[in-house]
Amino acid sequence: MELESLPEYPWSDQGDAPVVSVVPAMQRRRLTRLSKMALHVASALDESHDLPSVFASQHGEVAHTMTMLEGIFGGDAPSPTKFSQSVHNSASGAYGIHFSNQSASTSIAAGRDTLFSALVEARAMLEPGRDVLVIYVDVPLPERFRNAEEPAIALGIRLSLTAPRQLVAETTTDTPESCDQPAWQLLSLLHKGEGERVVSQERRCLRWSLES
């Protein structure tokens, strides 16, 4: 299993995003911040750009969806570009288009279970000799929906049947030490490279651990 991540973006940032220089400037302007973050970590883990992938985001492009809906309520016709930026599989689509990746790809949203569900989906796609890419990305919600300080995150994980380590998740009745989003806690565990972490999911707690 391999890991790449972006720098941590503070929740009050000004919308900084990686440049993604591998995408031509004209096309890059049409990418949302979330899509740029997703492509940044995905391209670092898939140099051949031919791996199957699972893109996951708890909130997705909520800000763009709200902007488009507010425009409709104000009498404006929705633009095709804004609509394409508001759908939940926009990052997955952008990756397939800009990197000519024709392998299977899916997009997942499942509340606090989003990352766990994406890993389960990716594990089902694994085959001998074929790794699977998992990309989890989220940006802060619009202020009207924000009830906690959740910074932006982009996390890339490459799953392989021949990886030297295994990421294991088991249900537990133990109490989590943190209420942070599961993706941040898993990122912390992966950076540490050992140990375990009890994480509160949507309706249960999971004990995540790394095993050699």
C-alpha cells in the first residue's frame, strides 16, 4: 500500500489548490478546487494512468451545487460547465478525461462511512496484477452548513494484493479518542506507519490497524 497526501489546508483558507501542471492551462481553469486536489494525489500514485479507481467524498461539490441552485432561483439558466462541476463524479470524470484513463471508476458518498465504503469497494475490485486507486477528497462546506472546523483533505491510497502491509478494519465497542473525520484519523495512522486507531463511523466504531 502506498500513500500520498496534500499539505493540510486550514478550514479558513482562501481556496488554495495545487496547480496540477500536467493538465493544460486552458482545461485546468475549468477544474474545481476539489478536482485539482483529487488529480494531484491520483497522478502521484498512478504514473501509467491506467489503474481502476474509487473516488470518494463525503460532501463533494456542495458549494458549486448551491451556487448553481441560487442562480436558478434567481432566474438564471444553469450553464453546462457549472452543472458538470456540481455532480459528485466530477473528479472521477476529470481523471478519466485528462489522463486518458479508460479503466473502471466509481464515486462514493456515505457520510462518515465514505472512506470505509470506498476501501471496501476497492478491495472488491482488486485482482492479481491489478492495483486499485482510492482517492478521498473533501473541502470545507459553505458557511451556512458548517458546524465544525473541517479543513480540506486529499488522500490517495494505492491498494495491492502484493503490498507489504495490510490495512485492517474491525468492529469494536471501544470508545474513540477523537471525533475527527475518519479520513484524518486514517491519514494520521498511515503517516505513523504502525499502531491502531478506534474511529467513530456512521453507526458503529471501527478499529483500524496496520499489519505487516
